Amino acid sequence: MFSSDDIIDKIFENVVKGPKLFKDKSVLFHDYIPPRLLFREEQISKLAHHLSSLMRRQRTSNLFIYGKPGTGKTAVTKYVISRLLDRAKGTNYIFNAIYVNCRLAGTEYRVIKLMADTIGLDLPFTGLSSEEALHRLIDKFRQQVNPILIVLDEVDALVARYGDNLLYALTRLNYDYHEIISMIIGISNDLRFKELLDPRVLSSLSEEEIVFKPYTAMELEQILWDRIELAFYPNVVEPAAVKLAAGISAAENGDARKALDLIRVAGEIAEMEGAGVVTVDHVRKARESIDRERVVEVIRTLPLHSKLIILSLYSILVNSPESRVRSSSLYNKYSTIVRHLGESPLSMRRFHGLVTELSMLGIFDRHISNLGRRGGRFSSIKFGLPISMVKKALEEDPIISDLLIQID
């Protein structure tokens, strides 16, 4: 039996004396924008073309960018904007670029404040309504000399929580204010996001679209080698390990971020073990670690009612031959569990908003069915990951774990 000191000594010895595999680990993280973006030339060209109209101070179409997570939407958008702004320095073709990740911002007011911060408008952290904050922001826009580009990343998170009023107001800037030249880019991971939009917003936002298809295994392998040359010392990553990481990620929606995470964590595991080479075995260990940590961490940090919705689906499916549940049945089960706790269930609208968020996180898989004029439309839901993994994550919450015991 090793003592705590023995474990620490061994780790420290590996740090000091063990092989050093990483040259620059930062290039494997999601926020790194590489000097070139492979297999996205078509999307880069189309986005740059749209922005060129803005640079000429011409009103241009708003743009909707969508695709599954890890397909390069944010990276391409930031890459093109950065390159064009660099080229425009010292010319009359400059524009103001505003970028907000709506999921990270959290609230509608926070989205408005982050936009305001970018253009030098000081809004208080609290004390204003969203309507008043937006009014002040638009007044500031009207004073801008240069055209305005607003990028709303993960815009689906904003609409799911607060509706599409803010998005509609922003997409109308060009039409309602003659002194404003603007372009809105909405980025979404949810391919069904447009179903949430009012037709007026949909027509304004989706004037032009760019679709990002998932990467293939061969494309992911090339992307990995491109980053490995920058991140690792030469000849410390086995080709078979790269092929496996690419294959796993291609099978899971062609997610380049997952591929990069696998190689990075595999490298960390190899260093921790004192290995001189990153192998297939390290990639397998990395996959187990990432999947477990991601699910547990995401579910652990969710609000109570989101966890109760997950618990409701678990309670229906755990002993059922069915793999899917209608959203109406799930709402009924959720309402029963919430009332059992002495609480009031959320409204159906708010419930559907949380279900949409859980779908975007990959915890739920939501499917819309259309039975025609008589049958109408309905959504059905199943888990987007192994039910055993869901149970493990729910067990970490003391309130939910007590309910789990009763269900099991």
C-alpha cells in the first residue's frame, strides 16, 4: 500500500526526470486559432465574401451558421474576422466586431452588456431592464462611424431561455435605423434551432446560411497531425494513436474538439505514467476519462429542475423496453416528482426550454415527428449517452440520489 507521500513523490519524479512530451500544449485547446484551418476553404470564402460588403459600408444580409459541435464554426468565424481586421488596419475598410457566446453570458441582460462593453458603453451590472439596456445600446450603435458586426455564438441558448425578441431587434437594425450599417451572425450547434424562431426572425436571420458538415476520419487525422507538429516534440505520438483518436471522434459526430481533447489527455496520461510515447492504450484511457468527467461535470452543475427532468426520463426508461418518451409524458412524470418534493413544476414553455438545452448539451436526443394535418407534431426524447453514465452523475446530488434510491 502506497502512502500519499509516496504517490506525490512518484508524480514529482515523473515531472522532473520523466520524458517531456509536450512542446506547446496550448495549441490543443479549443480557444486556439491555428494559422490555417483545414477542410473549411468553402466556408471561409463564403464568410469573407459576406464581410467584404460590410467593409465597403454596404448593407448586407445577416448570416446563420450551423453545424454540430466541433465542426469549426467558431474557429472559422474568428479566423476570418481576425484576418480581415488585420488587413484593414490603416484603411477606410475597418468595422467594429462584437463577439458574444450566449451560453457563457448566461442571461439576456448579460448578452447586451457584453455587446455594450465591446463598443465602450458602460452599462451597470444590475438595475436596468433588458429593454432599457437594449435601447441604450442601439443609441450607441447609431453614433458609430464604422459598420457593426455582431456575432452571437450558441445563439440557441439565448432563444431557448428568453425567446427571440432580442435577436429580432438586432436583425432589424439595418431596416429600422438608416444611420446603422450592421450584420448579425448567429451560430448554433442545434440543427433544429430554427424551429424555435418566430417566422419574422427566421426570415431576417436566415437570409444567408453556411452549413458546417462533420469532419471525416481522414480529415480529423490530418487536423490532428497539423496540431501535433506544434504541440508535441517529434516522434512522441504513435500514428496508430492518432488514427484511433480520429476514428473515435469521426464516429461521434465528426467532432474535432473531441479529437484534440483525446490527444491532449492521452499525452497527459503518458507523461503521468512516465511513458516516452503516446500510444493507442493512452488514447483509450483518455476516452474513458473524458467521457466520464464531461458527463458528471455537466450534470453536476445543472440547475435543480434540469436534474429533475433528467431524473424523470431515467425513471421512465430504466425499466422500460421503450427507448423514447413523448415530451408530454415526460412533463407529467417531471410534474409528479417535483410535487413530491413539495415544489411547483415549471410551466410547459420553460420545461421545453430546459429540454432543448439538455439536447444541445448531448444529454438528451430530441426528435420532432410530424403525423400530418390530423396527427399534428410532437417531440420524443431519449438519452444521448449511456443510461449508466447518467445515473452515476445524478448520484452526486444529495437530493436526486435519495430519489434515485426510491426509483431503483
